[in-house]
Amino acid sequence: MNQGICKICGQTKPLIDAHIIPMSFFREFGEVPKQYSTKANEYPRLTRRGIYDSNCWCMDCEQLFKDYDDHAALLLKLPQPKFVGDKTLRVQVDYQLMKLFFVSVLWRAHLSGVRFYDKVSVGDFHAARLREMVLNRDAGGVEEYSTWMFQFNIGDERDSALPPHPVRVIRVLCYRFFIVGFTWVTKVDSRPTPEIYRGIIMRPNEPLQVRRMDWQTSQERSLLLGAVQNTTESRNTTA
Ligand SMILES: [Zn+2]
């Protein structure tokens, strides 16, 4: 293990192989993950062990995320949609734990220095607030880092992921994560959630709403195909 300064507690300690999106999500992948990154050759650690950062935080600080990660593992058991259409799955969740999963993944991605997460940079103000929420187990108000979710009828391409990235949803800044057939979008903006998604954001004492979407016509698939194509091109040029 690396000895270094933990980005969470600030102490000099052995730093673990810190997963940002938890390893349980990567176990869903087969033995040989697909080439899903534009820089596949630069991700030598992209295996079933997941994507991790060995320069981030210590074993004690990793425990901060355990309850959130354990709760979010229920997402992995949800059935894939068999149909196409604007149907919504309602899943009983603990609002505090699930919301803090999304909040903490965003914060972890911000803290990480590995390339897969390099498009996630929320700025000092949000980084401080996300830290405070995670450490205090404060899930925040409904509009604070509001999050909504989609699931695709993705079939065999479930073992694919895109580097999380900022998106503007009707001018409102959000970060989009896509992995194991799910997309979740977390708002990082003081403006309210765009009206079209306001009905499906997470709310206390209500089920998590997972909107089922068609994979073939999704933007995520287009992005993924672009990524795969770029990988092939870069391989051809470097071969
Ligand atoms: Zn620490």
C-alpha cells in the first residue's frame, strides 16, 4: 500500500486501492471487460477489480462510505426492463442512504485523480458541501444535489461504462454517471431541477423512481459507440 496524505482525514497513512464507484458494480462485468473507454490502453487497471485510485484515502475513511455502498448494491439486483417505453420502476429505498450514495460517489469522483474520473470537478464550494454531507450523514434537501435515474434494456452490453461527465440539462449543470445499464444524473447547480425531471427526483419517504429507457436509441449508446470507435482508431494508429 502507498503511504501518503489521505485526502479525507489529512493524516499520513497507508492509502488503500479506493474504489469510487464501488467494486460491487464492477463485479458485474465479465472476466474480460469491453473496451469502453476512448483511452482504453491507458487504463491498465480496468478489470473486474474495477477502477480504483491508490492515492486517495485511508482504510478508516473508506468506512465512511460502507453503509451507502451496501445499500446501493440493491440496484444491481433490479431486473432489466424487457419492454421499451416510458415506464417507471418504483424501488423501496432508504432515502438517506441512497441519496448519500449518489452524493458520495460524486464527491469521491471529484477527489480522485485517475483519468476515468477526470471530467468530474465540482469546485471548492461544492466539494466542501459534499464532504460535509457525507461526514455528517446529511442527505440534504430534495433539491440539493437532486438525483434521478434511468435503466436501459441494455442486454449484453450491460458490462459497459462511460467516464462520468458534466452535462447541461436545460442549462442546469449536472453530472451523469453510466454503468451496468443505469444512468444517474446528479444536479450540481443552485437552480431547481428542470421541470421535466422534477417528478422523478429522489424524495424522502418515497420510492426511488427508475425510468426505463430504450437502449438502442439512447445517447449513452451513441457515446459508447463513439468511444469504442475511437479506441479502435487509436489502436490502429499506435500499432
Ligand atoms: Zn483518512
